Amino acid sequence: MNSASAIQILQTSISPVVLISGVGLLLLTLTNRLGRATDRARQMAQYHRTAPELDKPGAADQIRILYRRAEVLRTSILCGGLCVFFVSLTVIGLLVMVLFRPEIGWIIISLFVASLASLIASIMYFLGDIVLSLRALRMEVEEHLHPGK
């Protein structure tokens, strides 16, 4: 491999590699949110065991929402991981294409499209978590503003 080939490989793989970095930050955010939802669910489960009977239905509702959030976040993390996987395969495909000149452009484009579709799915699930989080907050706020309702 000569210098020109190495430079061409680096130039063509920069965009996908930048995508990996951005998705890594998204995954960091998602795993932090998953940890918080999991910790809060455990706290609410402990509270539910010792709570007065009047508070148990509200605590159970909170636990159900927290569990659903954890499921949604898990799926979002999975989609983000798939995005990184497909981007990595895209970069390997670019390397193979530059080195050996096979006609695999359609494979590389397909992998990149799959990575973007996975990223979109991850973001959609992330937004779903935000909706669930706000639903739980609304329940808690309503409980404090209108006790006994």
C-alpha cells in the first residue's frame, strides 16, 4: 500500500468514524439514564414494601413506569450499539474497497443506511423514555398538588 492509498482510506472513513464518536456520547447518556431509572425503581420497590396502603397504588404505578423506561432505554442502547456495529462494518468495507477494488459500493451504502436507521431508532426510543419520564413526573406532581385524588 502506498501513501496515496492510505490517505484515501483515511479520508473516506472520517465521516463514519465521527458518527461512532457521536453515538458513543448518546450511549453514555442512555446508560446513565438507565442506571438512574433502575436505581429509582429499586428505591420505589423498597418504599412499596413498607408504604401505607393508601400510597401503594401510586408507588406501584411509578414502578411500572420505571420498568417500562428501563425496557425502552435498553432497546435504545441496543439500537445505538447496532449503529456502531454497522458503521464499523462500513469502515472495514471502505478499506477493502480501496485495497482490493471489488465492486461492493452497494454493500457499503447499505451498511451505512442500516447504521443511520439504527441511530434513528435509538433516538426515537430515547424520546419515548423522555415521554415516560415526564408521565411519571406528572403523576408525582399531581399527587403532591392534589393529595388523595
